[in-house]
Amino acid sequence: MNGFAFLVFDDIKCILAPMKKLLSTVLILFSLSLFAGSQTFEEGTTFQVAFSPKGECQDIIVNAIDKAQKTILVQSYSFTSAPIAKALMKAHKRGVDAKVILDKSQVTQKYSSATFLKNQKIPLWIDYKPAIAHNKVMIIDGHIVITGSFNFTKAAQENNAENVLVIHSKKLAKIYKECWNDRLSKSKPYSEYKKQEG
């Protein structure tokens, strides 16, 4: 091969190398988009948002619980908020099917609402398998999802920079309920777990 041929070959390599990297990047991004589960909300979806400290996070959660008619499914990492626990108690007493999954830390955490909820005969499970069960979620009446960084705690309301998002969407609630049921299948009833760890 003469010098000209080498020069042309080197030029082609210089062009193809960046193109190969670009093509690889495009293919990776395309593959990720296929598995990311990106979806759109149905028409009519509405939302509320609140921030703390000393914002309306706790109030919009309690308000949503107070308006619940049929079901409330809860997943919580830390749960020490007396107003939220009392709102769940009142909902349960008026016939709403309230169920709660907590992180295992709540079995021993001081001021945890776990004992209060159990004493109110609200079904309670411990999601003990992951390192931490860090969800902060409520699914209400199959069409409202409450989520965000806000733990259901006094500290989250009064001291921390947090956020709460309340989304009115049957489509989203269905996805969150599937996750809730999956975590339930991997959890143990509160009394059973507490006795085991006892």
C-alpha cells in the first residue's frame, strides 16, 4: 500500500472513530428509552404541591386522608407524625380500608406511630428485606397518589426542606398500587416481625 492509501485509510479512521462513539451513545440512549417506562398522564390529571419547613405538606396529606372514602394504602420509611396518624385512625373508624407498610426501623424507633396504628387495629406490615424501605407514599381511593421526599414526621414538617406531591390520576395510582402489593408480598405483619426480632 502506498503513502496515499495509508493517508486515506487514516482519514477514514479519524472520521469513523467519533461516528462509532456517537452511534454507540445513540443506541444506548435509545435502549434506555425503551425500558424507562415513560408514560403520559390521562386527560384531567391534576396535582397539588407543597414544601416544608413550616409549609403545607402535612396539611394537604391530612386533608387528602380526611376526604378518603374507600381505601388508603401507605408506605412509609419514618412515621412519627401524630396528625397524620390520627387522620388515618379517623378514616379507619369511619370505614375506610387503611393499610400501612413501614420500614423495619419503625419497630424500635422512639416516637414511631407503629404501636399507635396497631392499637387502632389498622393492618400493619414491616418491609424488612431491603436495606431500607425508603418509600413515602399513599394511594387513596385508587386515584390519588401522595409522594415526595416528605417523611410522615414532625421533623419533616417543622425542620427539614421537603416536598409533597399529590397527583389525581387513576393511571398513576394503578402503578403505585402494583408496587405497594409487591412490597406487601415481601413484608411481614408487624406483630410477627416484632416477635421475631424481640
